[in-house]
Amino acid sequence: METRVAIVGIIVENDAVVCDIQNLLTEYSKYIIGRMGIPYQPKAVRIISVVLDAPVDIINALTGKIGKLNGVNAKTVYSNV
């Protein structure tokens, strides 16, 4: 199956769902190239970037599950490769 490289940007405004996000990232870990998390205390948010190499449907599924969590926004940018 063809894969694409993508980055998922995640903004977490609700600390109660951090464990849910961690569980989802663990579930999709075989597709994750790398990730970075930044706690930004002045605005009380967590910023996470996740780089994936996966089929588009897998990337969309992960982004959709994360985006459905309360107090979380997630967007994906795809490479042309």
C-alpha cells in the first residue's frame, strides 16, 4: 500500500485527555517517524507535532480520533512524496 509523509499538528487545551492522546499515539506508533511535545504555560496549552509515514487512511483515522477529543484541535499537512 502506498504511504505518504505527513505532519499532524495537535493543540491540547484540556489536560484531562493527555493520556488518551498518548494511547492513540502508542496505537499508531509503527507509523510514527518522530514527535515533539511543547508545554506552553503562558497560554495553558500543549503543542504536539507528530511526523508519520503511513497510508492516507491511517493518517486520517489517527487525526480524526485525536480531533474528536474534548479540548483538542488537530490538523494534518501532507507531503507530495
